[in-house]
Amino acid sequence: MKEIDFSAVPSPSYVVDERLLVKNLELLNSVQERTGAHILLAQKGFSMHALYPLVGKYLKGVTSSSLFEARLGYEKMGKEVHAYAPAYVDSEFDELMKYSDHIVFNSFDQWNRFKDKAQSAPKHISCGIRVNPEYSEIEIPLYDPCYNNSRMGVTLDNFRPEDLDGIEGLHFHTMCEQNSDTLERTIKVVDEKFGPYLKGMKWLNFGGGHHITRPDYDVETLVRCILYMKEKYNLQIYLEPGEAIALNTGYLVATVLDVVKNGMEIAILDTSAECHMPDVLAMPYRPNIIGAGQPNEYEHTYRLGGLTCLAGDIIGDYSFKQPLKNGDRLVFLDMAHYSMVKNHMFNGVNLPSIVSYNEDEGIKVIRTFGYEDYSGRLS
């Protein structure tokens, strides 16, 4: 596979390798073909809509958690649009219905509030309820939809069978970056608690968090889980991964602006953990860099910092075989998912350009940003 010339892209920039994206999509499509499940792109994880036509060649549609996400999927991919939000905004619901094929409600009160509108829409909208099986294997509360006192989904104690008239499916989402053994254990709990209510339903949505395209992922167990619930209850199964679509397909290219010393050498980059890769601080985690190692693994160790005024805008400590100098390019790995969706312009720091690459067209600079993008979101 031909290597991308990262020196030829703007800095900073997100670069998505379409060849790697297709590889992920082919694997996901193979699961669809073997099981009949519909796999949807969760736009909260990857919303680079310039590539939606490519994604749409393989997946069945998108999931959305807001009016704007639903509209984006409807306009840019034009396939199935599924919506879920912890609560819907009254003034937005009519427009949301125009874009949505499925709407999942977080509570029976929400369902009853919008039921008449959903059922009288000009087109059929399949409505569902999100359930909370009160089982998960996520260690970080920030990412655990089943954590104590979670606002996500209806627990068994709060389930209201008498309000199921018009509900065609159930939805659960309990996973985050996990393998299919976790799904298998989760399915048992869902089946035990909510199985009686699946009889007569049309579909079951397994939610997201399935790391299907990770090298060590057990696809056979996933297939077994899908077929088990599909055949036991005669259901259409949906999955809505976000990260798995773009996992290991993209990069963040940055440049060294300065090197300062304060107890150790600190390289300041033209990117920012706070602005351009916020999960580095929220998760937290340390992204890998091409050619770099752990601190002191190679001869020259640096702390990499962003260019905002936030004291904690620190990406991490890395070592390099050669000293860093002004103008050196650094390439962060696995930056196609979430980073692009969650970035922002704190301090007026500009956003990275958005770039794609394929062997037919080479490097394509899809979008650059400027002052108007910053001023336009303020007043």
C-alpha cells in the first residue's frame, strides 16, 4: 500500500485514508451478509460527510442523537435514519420526524408525549423504547450508560408493558470499545429481563460500542449473538457502531512550533489536546505517534503541549530517535473518530483542515477553516 506523504498536507489536519476505511466497511458488511443485521453509522463517532457516499455503499444508514445529526444523515447519505436522544425538544420534533425512519424514546413519558405525532406522521416511523439492563462492563463512569442513577434507558422496575401499544422495538446500549464476549454476556441479561416483551416486536437494536474492526475482535461470537436473538424472537437486528467504522483509518498531522525547557524539554505544537483531540484529556489517554516511543525509550524525550493558554493542554510524554526542532511534522494515529466530531475553537484556535486520501485521486483537502468559522458561532 502506497504511503501518504504527510509533508504535503496542511498542518494541522485530520487525514482519513479511504483505503483503510473501505477495509473496515468490508468487514462490517460481511457481518450484515452473514446475519441479515443492519449496521448503521453512529454519527457521534464519525461525521465526515464527504465520505458518506462511500460509507453508504456498505452500511444501511445512520444513527443520530439530535435534529442536526438526523438531517445530516438524511441529506448526505440518504439511507435509513435512526434517532435516539435522552429527551426530545418539542419545537424540533416535527422536523426530526421528516428525516427519521426510526425514533427511539428514552422513557415511556417521552413516548406518550410524542406518540400521537409519531403515529400520524405522513410516513411510517418505527418507534422504540431504550431499555437499561443495569449491566455493563465499562470501568469509566463517564462512558457507562448503566452506571448508578443513569439517565439512559428504562430499567425493568420502571418498564410499563401497558404502554407498549405502538412500540415496534427495543434498544439497548451498554458497551464502549469492547469485544463480543461482553456482548454475549450482556445479551443474556437483556434476554432474561426483557425477553418477554420482545415477543411480537419487529426489531432489537444492540446499540454501539462494538469494536468490530479491532484486530483481536471475535466476529464469530458477534454473529452468534445476532443470530440467537434474531431467530429466538424473529427480529430484525440493528447495530450502531461509531468508532468501529473509522477505527485506525485516520491521522492528525501537526508541526513543532517551539521547544522550551522547564525540568524537561517541552515541544509546543500547532495542535491542541483541548481543542483538536479533547478525549485525550477527558478519557484520558495517550495517542500514539508514528516513529515515537514511550518516555526514555529513545534518546530524546519531550512533553508535547498544545498552543492554547490552558495549563493542562498537554498531549503526553514521548521519546524520539532524533531531537525535535521547529518545523518537524508529527503524525498522531487513530484520529478519524470522535476527535473531528468533538473538536472546538477555544481560545480562537483554528480547527485542523479535513483531508482524505485514496490512490486514484491522491491527497484531497476537503475543508479548511478560518476566522468566520470562529466568529460565526459567537455573537
